[in-house]
Amino acid sequence: MQYNNKQTYNNKPGYKPSYNKPSYNNKPNYNNNKPSYNNVTINSEIFELLKPYMLTLKNIAQIPEKPTPSATIALIPSFSLPKARAPPSEQKPPEEQKPIVVEHVKTVNPVIKPEDTFFSPRQKDSLFWCYFIIKTGFAAYEYPGTTTFAREKEIKFEYITMLRNAKQALKVKKIRNLQEDVEDELANKERIRMKTFIALCIAGNINILFIHKKKCFELILDEEEPIYVIHQRDNPISYCYEMDTTQEAIQHYRKTYFPWESVDKPLKAPSAYKSEELQTLCKKAGVVLYAEGKKKTKKELYDLLLLAI
């Protein structure tokens, strides 16, 4: 059986085949996805109520830079709590209630300062760095690289030159053996001692109170310059600088501490003291003057005083 797969057309003259052309009128309506603002209902009353709280230019201009106390208080609702009353058994008649009197208590600043006013350098030669801080200030001490070993040696050799230029002033203050003691410590030793420190203060024209235990060495070179206070501590030996020392503290040290006579020897020879002078020094050093009801001799007091200081 044969099938005719060819499409048969009308062979009449003027005939045109018709095709099913697509209809362009059936385009998708994209406008259906857009919201229709005509269908949205806005509650105008809520909108008007929220207007004062909107960050509009008008509202921002009305905000004050700093709220005034009256405006702040106006926002707080005024109300009062009822006062609590004591039980009837604990209530007192009005005539028996006495007014409370607050007495003014006078505060007295302590003469001895707390520990936070004492600064102890963390370096091994703490006494040398105490002098450096007094002479140049904390800013130079805290500057990076100042406390290194190489820089420390450079500064110490600079101070040796300063000491050599102040030989006459050191001689007047009875600083002896300058080269053997003072210069040798600065050049070769890990730490300096009190004698070298005092020599540096003389060369630098610095007023010092050097305190160790119950004795005090005072060096005043210029009455118009401030007085700096250095403390020596034992076990282990260390030194600290008392910052911002008041005149009251300085007078306290002068009155209550034993006066240091010289750098090399804290005491004179026994023959240089009278019995009354020696007794006064013993009181400052905390030495007991009597033993078993008997007054100690001058030699005994001198020996005990030497041990105490």
C-alpha cells in the first residue's frame, strides 16, 4: 500500500496557502507584576502620629545640642512614694527626737608617703640611674636605648669628665681619692656606691638627702634649688628615688633621723662628742640609754650607736 506524504494544495489560480501565524496580541503582560499603589491603603492617622519621631530635617533642627535639666525633668512623671513609718512601739514623740549634728573632721596629710611615690630603677646599677633621672628627667631615662649596657658606659665616661672638671668643688666637700674610688667605680664596677653618688651630685650642683636606716646625709649646694631624696634599702641592697618630696617630709627627716657627718664615716671620733650630744644622737637612732636602771657609759653609747646606724 502506498501513502502519499506530499501535502496537496488547491491548484486553483490565485490561491495562497494559509499558515497559522502567531498572534502578537497575546504578549505577556509584565505590568501585572508591578504593585498597584492605587490598591495600597495608607492609614493617614498613624502616619501623622509618627511624624514627630521621624528623622526629617525639620525634626533634626529642633533637637538641642545638650538637653536642659528642665526638659529632662519634664519627661519624668511626677509621683511620690509613701513614707515608711516605724511600728508604734518604736516611734518617739517629736520633742524627744534630737537633730543630727555632723561635726567637721580635719584631715591631716601623712608626712611619710605611700610606696607608690618611691621609684626604684630596674637596672642593676640602680643608684646610678637614680642620679641620671634627677639630672636629666624621666623622659631621657625612658627613651629607647638609654639603659643599654653600651649606652650606660658612654654616660659614665661622660660623667668622669664632668668630675675632673669639678675637682675644686669636690675638694671643698672633702671627697678624697677621686681617681681610686669614684672614677674606678664608674669605669670598671657594675654598681656605684654612696661616695660616687655624692661626688656626682657635687659636680652637678644637686641638693640631696641620702637616707639609710635611721641616718640622713644632707648635701645642700644651692638654697634656691629643690632637694631630692634617695633611700637605700638592705637585703638586697637597692636604691629608690622619692618623687615630689614635700617640705614637711624633708623637715621630718631632718628632725627624726641621725645626721650623717661625712661620706666616709657616719660618726666622728668618740672624743668629738659630749655626753649630752651623744645621748641626743642615741635617741634619734633608737638606742636605749639605760640598762637595768643604770645609765650607760659614753663608750657603751658610742659603740651601740655605731652598730645602730
